[in-house]
Amino acid sequence: MEFYADWHTHSKYSDGRGTIAENIAAAIDKGLDELAITDHGPSNIGVGVEAPGTYLKIKEEISALNENFPEIKVKVGAEADIVALDGSIDIPYEITKSLDVLIVGMHPYIVPNEVDGVWSIVGINQLAKLSSDARKKAMVNNTKALKEVVSRYDVDFISHPDLQMPVDIKELAAFCAEHDTALEINTGHHYDKEEMVRIALKEGANFVVSSDAHFPSSIGELASGGELLEKFNVPVERVLNARHNCH
Ligand SMILES: [Zn+2]
Ligand SMILES: [Zn+2]
């Protein structure tokens, strides 16, 4: 399986090392037709963009760069954080509408937007490492929050589902399949993705393979994701950034 796009990469605007121009040059080098710059939302402690308005600045920078690099289409996006059990994210709705790609992910170290999220999202996921009861509760909460966000926002895909923060993949995949939101195969993090692919395939969800690159050299490093999908005979039509007849 080959890929024409990498829609999950970070730049210096969050915790990536490359400038946007360096990321673009690396993507061209890898032969990609599309790249998205998707920096972390502002509530991601120590790594997020300075403020939601930063995405508008990134958008301006990308539209200027798109003229310099006609061989690739560069999209502006975000990897938003869930900050409450009701599926609120750390980017205002109006700003999400001006993005080309909206990724939502769960990250352990975020500033919740309400007192509620301190326990129901951050606390329970820390406790989940120590107790199986807490793990079950964290899974219920995480799955609920992800379903809420998918129904409230136009989410293109969920980043690294089940990484560090447990999720009921069957329930989430079935819901995502209904709402046209894909699940990510993240090649930048090492964790067990086989179960996710097996279950999500059955539930009808689509997939996106992305590098989650924090260095320009990791952009487009998607081969391990392709191998995983091939192992489970996932049809190419179910993989949104795979090359097939139309690309
Ligand atoms: Zn992430
Ligand atoms: Zn990321």
C-alpha cells in the first residue's frame, strides 16, 4: 500500500522541530502530493500552540508557501485536545471551520476547561495505570468524550486511538463509521494497533495512516502502517490517504 498524503505532522508552532517550509521540503522529498501541518491545541501542557489564533497565522504562512511549492498541496490543520467529558475541545468552533484538517486526540497532560475534566479526563486516566476498576471507568469516559466530539465537530480523524488512554474501540469505530470520521494508524508511536485495525475493519470505520512527525525526516514514514493494513486485508478504499485509481 502506498500513500499520497501525510495529514498529521507537527511544526515549531507546537513541539515539532521543523519550520513549516522544512516540513514541506521533506514531504516533497518523500514524493507526497499532500501534507497537513497539524500542531497541538493550546491546552496540551508545554507543547500546544500559544493560542487558538495561532492557527490563523499558520494558515496565512501556508497559503504563501503553497505558491512557492506548486508540486504539493499543503493543508492547515490541528490536533485538538478533548478538555471535558462533553467532548469540548481546545479550539473554538469558528476556528475549526477555517481548518482543512481537524484531528482530535486524547493526551494525558492537558488543562481541562472545567473542574469536571480534572477528574473525569485527567485524573481517572492517571489512576487507570494502577487499578483495573479505574481503567474501566477511564475507558467509559474516554469513549464517551470521543463520541461527543465526533458528533459536535466535523472531525476528519481520531489520532492514535487507545494510545495511553483506553478506549472501547468497537463502540468508537461503529460511531465513527456512522459519522464519517476515520481512525488513525499512527506510525510515530509504538503501541498495539492490531486489535484496533481488526475491530474497526469489522465495524466499518475508515482509516488514515499518518506519521505524527515531530521531525521533518519522519514525514511520510508510513510503510509500517501500510504493512499492518495489508496484514488484515483492509481494502484500499477504506484507507483515505492510500494511493489508488483516483490518486
Ligand atoms: Zn497526539
Ligand atoms: Zn500529533
